[in-house]
Amino acid sequence: MYHRVLLPLDGSRESEETFGMIREELEPGAEVILLQVIPPARTQRVGGHIIMGIQQEEADRIEALGYLRAVSRRLSGAVGDGGSGNWRCEVSVSNSVSDGIVNAARSGSADLIAMYTHDRKLLARHVKTSIAKEVQRKADIDVRVFWSHELEGYTHGDRIAADAAFDFRILKQVDVFRDLSDDQLAKVAAIGVTTTVPAGDTLGLGGESGDQLYVILEGEAHLTTHSEVGEISVRIALPGEAFPLATLLGSGTLVTSGRALTDMQVLAIPRSELLDLCYREPELGIRVYASVGRLFSNRYAETLAHVAIVAERELRESNA
């Protein structure tokens, strides 16, 4: 039995599901360390701007932490601790992925490294598996390496059982996804997790990095923005809406804060996985971002109209 396990993640669903392969071998109250290794960033010139390496590295680190925290919530929820268990998220900066993993295991006093390796053929297979082999060679603790065929039962079995009640066609009514085909909707639904959000819970804070896109299935959310005079109400998000859309743009920094106005049921879609899906499925990505652009345009027009009405009213009052 293990009391502290290190799970190196590469952003793929398979690397995340290695936890399901070893969780029965963990002691009660065991700690799980989720790790992502990122390369050091170099200072570079982009157009007429200079991007400092330390700034890019910090942005990469924040994005990686957001991804790891989203995974920890999903995995901890799957084992029934509601996200309150012994989970830790770590980001290692290293030129060598294998060194980053081994050093994190040592500094964290892990007694097991569980990792996924991609199936490849011929030369590509040898190149890809070299990381796992290097970790096995350098580590002085147990290293368990899993291949995709070993994960199929857990990845497709437990996940489908957990979300069997969710009908992906519901997404056809959602503003961001209504232009997708049934096949594309099913792929989006497959990376989301349905969850209940009690009234009053926070669903993202303005100015922070967003790691989830929420699709409202039931209930309402109150969206606000911060100003010098306090929080200003923006609007009420209703069933059939996805928010916060800023999650899908740039670094994912949120413009508004969201709070459950009532008890809610949402489909939580990890930002990293949705972006990866859009990259892998260009047609799907084009349709999603066309919808996002249209929604932002409409909301911008509504905001301008509202500002014009307020300005006109204030002018009338000042001239009275």
C-alpha cells in the first residue's frame, strides 16, 4: 500500500485516468500529487514587443496550476471526498521532463510514480516512451507505467457509468454549442462532468484565471464585475447559457465573477480539454469560436445601447 503517489500529467485524458488504476493500492488518507512539467521560457521579441521569459514562465505556470486544480476536483469528486481529500498540485520547470518528474517525487517524498505513456509505432514509439524509461531508470521508488489499452476499461467504463443520465443533445440548446453536429456535441459532452452547485457558491472570480466553462442545465447564476465603487451587477445567466466565455479567450482571465443565485446543476467542461478538442477537431473549433464571437458581439452591442440610454437620461436630468 502506498501513502503518497505522484501522477505526472501531460494534458491528456489518459494520463489523468492512471489514478483509477492505482487508487485501490493507496492507504486511507494517502496524498496524491498531481504534477505538470513545463519548459523554461526564453525572452523573445514578438512584433514590436519584448516578452520577458520570466513573465511567460509565470503565465505558463498559472495555466498549468489551473489545469491541475480542475483535474484534482474531478478526480477527488469521483472517489467521493468532494474535493476535500489530500490532493496537491505542483508545477515543475525543467528542460528535462524525466528530471522534473524524478525531482518532484524526491522533494515530495513520494513512494510511487504512476504515469501514462502514449502508444506509438517504430521510431516514434521509442522516442515517446523514452521519458517513461528515463523515469524508471532515474527514480529510486516504484514507477508504474500504463499504456492506453490498460486504461480503456476505466476511462470508458467508469466515466460513461457516471454520466449515463446526461443526454448530450441538451447541448444543442446551449448558445455556444448550438451549431455543432450530434457527433461533435457527444465529444464535448464526453469531456464534461455534471455537478450540483449550491446557492451562494462561487463559479469564478473576475481577474483570475478560469479553468472551467459551465453550461447551466438548471438554476441561475449572478454575474458581476468589480469597480471602484464595489461589485456591479452585469446580468443573470439562465439555463441554456455557457459562462464564463472569457475562459476560452487568451490566457483565460475572467472579466466577470459568477455566483450561484439558486441551487444549480451544471456541466463543467475543463478549459484545457475543450481547447485541446478544438485544436484536434478544427471544424468543431471554428463553430464554437464563431458562436463565442457572435455572443460577445451581441453583448457588446447591448452594453453600448445600455450606456447610451443612461447617458441620454443623465443629460436630460442635467438640462432640466
